[in-house]
Amino acid sequence: MTLLDFARGPALQWSMIILVAGVLWRLGGTILINAKKDLSKARKEHAVADGLKTIATRSLPAHQFEKNIRFQHFSGYAWHIALFVSVLFFAPHILFFESVLGFGWPSLPNSIILITAAIALAILFALLIRRATHPVQRIISNADDYISILVVIAPLITGILAFAHLGARYETLLAVHLLSVEALFVWFPFGKLMHTALTFPSRYQAGSSYGRKGVRA
Amino acid sequence: MRKDQTLGAYLFSQGVSRRGFLKFCSATASLMALPPTMVGRVAAALENARRPSVIWLSFQECTGCTESLTRSHAPTVESLIFDAISLDYHHTLQAAAGHGAEAAREAAMEENAGEYLLVVDGSIPIGNPAYSTIAGISNLDMLKESAANAAAIIAVGTCAAYGGIPHANPNPTGAVSVSDIIKDKPIINVSGCPPIPVVITGVLAHFLTFGSIPELDELGRPKAFFGQSIHDRCYRRPFYERGQFAKSFDDEGARQGWCLYELGCKGPTTYNACATLKWNEGTSFPIGSGHGCIGCSEPDFWDKGSFYRPIAAGLWGSRDALLGAAAAGAAIGIGTALAARSKKKRANAAKETEST
């Protein structure tokens, strides 16, 4: 079995099993564990609208902190958009999703994907350097932050190298790229990358909880 | 052709002009990635070369490799060089049969000990020697015996080079490649199902010129022919870059000649000269005919999933395993949450009991 066969076969299968099982384990546990008793009468019995509203309002920075977090805010958005375009609209990626989901969607030209991937990589490097050098960020960062960044940077670098056929034969680069993605899959449910699945549910939970208490979220 | 006749004399007697011969030498030197200064040496060596003795063994194969080499197109200098070798033993091509044929092989081995080239096509069954025998001799024994005094071995076709289709899962005959058995001789793998004719004449020309084997890649193939992927030299590559893909073999994209990556083309992971040398006098190659590359010059090409499954799609088992993982993950998550709730409830109850 070649490295590429291993990466496309058993490594992919097992990493996806860990990803799916891990994400549902954490999602199920996190959502159901929240059953605090009301200590006073709820202002609203069902605060669904507050929950949904909070999902939207927390997508923008709070006015009080707007100036201080402008760099993180915009670089965060740019990074996520560049990453999503690179991941979701590169033709080979779509073929992969199609093989898992059973349906695909139109792709973007490779030249555009190369630009978005380069932007994503550059921003992530900038954010990594900031995290390592900013006095406050450095203190609040732990191993989870750095591992999570590492497992995201690796597929970006290996993906660009595979795309450009740089450094080794294409099948080796492709295998290393797949293995780096599989490392991400395995780490995903157990580290901070899980925010991908938890961001909106946790915003909803916070919004609806405040809503029940009559507090503006 | 007489045995003592030189290759040059034979070619000129067949009507090949000196200009045509030198053109062939230049093309061969270029194909083999040799510098232009080597053209003269190639010409001198080929012109003065005595007919090399070649013993061709056919094991578990379909004769496609021989067909490819002998019936590829009208006679050219390449095919004349192939004719010019002293092909002392070849099941399909020789007139002799039975004991006479075997006697020819044994005589050639004895007369040219240490100098003859051994060409093998087909894989060797080691599961049970009776799966393939010639004159009562198992393929394994015949290979070992013939290889013992060979100068070099050319494994022609993917079956001889890597086991090929007989080696494919579940490999009922226990088929293996030449290099799985012979470890003490230089082996050149000219893979492909079948291989390109000019590649074998190029390898022969190199052997005649330098008396050695050409530079090989890590899979034992001549780098000059197998150094680049089909994808790198494919004329449809610009469509890949632009993201223009044929979605089926008869859609507008296919008619426009767009990239066949989504239809399972294995060009990016296949190394061969099909896209540059092409077939049938340089007329076309599979991608030129509208079908993706099936990766036939790579080991285990038959076991890498469907020919029509894109490389990016992965070779993972089934969605059932993922559904099972989802169910198991959800069950563990829900179970953990319920257990935590119950624990909390018990703790609260105990607290209330204590306070009363």
C-alpha cells in the first residue's frame, strides 16, 4: 500500500469516524447537560427569538470594544471567508465532499483558490505571530490554541505545495496534504476547533438564557 | 540479418538513409534526456553494434505488450531496431515449437552468457507453479534459470514490472513481478498496459550505446520516459487550471475537450510518456480520445478504486461506518449528559436531605 493509498483509504476512513463520533459526542453532551433550574419565575417561557437574535448580534463587535478589537475582528472575518472559499470551492475538494455527501456544487477557477488559500495562510501566520507576541494573548493562550492553529496551517501549506507541485512528487504531496487534513479531523472534536460546531448553539443558548431572565443579550 | 552484421549495416541495407539514421539518433538522445554532444556517440555505438541476443519470456500475460511492440504502426527506424536484435526466443514470434524452441533458448543462453538481454512480459505465479508452465518448466524456474547469466533484464509491461492485473486483488495465482524474484541483476521496468513501443527501443538504444541501463526512478522505470506525470504534459491541463471539467463523457464539456479529472482521470498520479510520445505514430493517446488515464503504468492500478472515481474522492469504505460513528457518538454524548444530570440531581437531593 502506497502512502497515498493509505491516506485515501484507512487513514481517511478512521479520521472521519473519529471526527463524526467526536463532534456528536461533544454536541450531544454539551446541549443536553444545560438544564439549570430557574431560581425565579422566568420572564419569558420560550425565548427562541432572543436566542436567534443573539446569533446575529454577536457576529458584530460590541460598540464598547470596537476600536480595541478592530484588527482581530476584520482579520478573523477575512481568514474565515478565505478559508471557506478555499475549502468549499476548489474542484478536487468538491469531488471529495460529493463522495461523502452524495452531491456537489460548482467550483471556482484554480487561480482564485490559490489566491484565497494564500490569503488565508498569510492571515493565519499573522494571527499566530500576534498570539505569540501580544502580552495579553500570550498569557491566555494554551497548547490547545497552538495545536489547533498548527493542524489548520498544515493542510493550507501542504495543499498549496500539492497544487503547485513543489518539493516532491504530486502523489506524495497529495498524500501528505490528505494526512494533514486527517490530523485536523482527529483533533477537531477535542480542541478549540470545535468552535466551528459550537459557536452558533452557544450564542443561541446565551441569548435564550438571558431572554428568560429578561436581560438584553 | 546475419548475426555478425552490424546494426548500422542492417539499417542501411533496409533503405534507412544516413540522414534518417542520424535523425533517429538525435531523437533518441533527446528522448533519453542526453545532451546534444552525445548524439555522435549514440550514432557511432548503434552503427557499430553487433546484434544483441535477446531472450523474451512470456509468463502470465495477454500478449498485449508484444502486440503493442510489433504491430504498433508501419516500419520505422524504431521497429527496424527491434527487428535487428537477435530475438532468439519468443513464444509468439518464433517459428520453432516444443523442444526445438527450448533448445534455441538454451543455446542462446550458453552462447551469449553474461551478454544477452532478458525481456520478460507477464507476472510470475508463485502460489502454485502449475498455474503457468512452459515445456513443463514453471515460470519461476524458467525466470531464475534465464536470469542467471543475463546482462540485464527488461520487465516489459505492468504485469512483469509490478504484477499487473494477475496481481490484482484477490491475486488467485500469487502473481509477483520480476523484481520480487530477481535481486542480483539490473532490472529496467518498462511499465504500461501495454507500454509505449518507442520506450523499449529507446531503452535498447541506450543499452547498445552505453552498455548500461538508463537512469531509473524509484519504481525502476527509465526517468527519461517516466519522469513526468501525464497531468503535467497533458494538453487539457489549462482547462484543469481554469476549473473547466467534463461532467460526463457526452456533455458539452467533453465535446469542448475540457479536463477529465472529475471523470476519474488518473493523470496526476501516473508517470508515463503517453501525453508526449502518444500512440499510433504519434496520433493520439487515451485522453486525446476522450477517456481519462487509468494509471496503467503504476503499481496496483487495478486496485485503486474505480477508473471513474476521481483521485480526490478517497478510497474509504462506505457511509455506513460514518452513520455508525454518528450514532455511537450521539449515544455516548447523550449518555454522558444524562449521567451528569442524574449525578447532579442526586447531589442536590443529598444536599436538601442534609439541610433538613
